[in-house]
Amino acid sequence: MSRIKIELEKVLKERKISKNQLCYACKLQHTQLNNYCKNKVVRVDLATIAKICDYVGCSIADILVLEKDEEPEKEIAEE
């Protein structure tokens, strides 16, 4: 099964933006931002992602990446 990977930390490093700057500008809790940076978010808040993209100057595709599995999914046998 494919999964969504959050690459926010990579984007911040590339653009030389600190987590503190982003937290202050987007009014985010440090814990919340760290969860996004460490891929520990189960449900992504679209308003938060929009604020981050606006401040960082990137698109959603720069932050959220679909990772496909290497193994093909097994077919379900029909009865």
C-alpha cells in the first residue's frame, strides 16, 4: 500500500528557514511542527499546510509526496 510522506524538514533546510521562524509566522505549536517534520501526523490539517506553503513559497507537492510500495498488492481471491 502506498503512503504519503511529509518532506517539510527537507524543504525548510533547502530554503534556509528555521522551525522557529515558521512556528512564529504561521502561529504553530513547536510540537505540531515537529510532528509534521518527523512524519508523525496521522491526519493532515489542510489549513496548516496552506499556511506553511504560503510562508515557505512552495507547492503542496513539495511537502506531501506519495511513496509507492515496491511490492505489487496481492490479488484478493474471489469466492
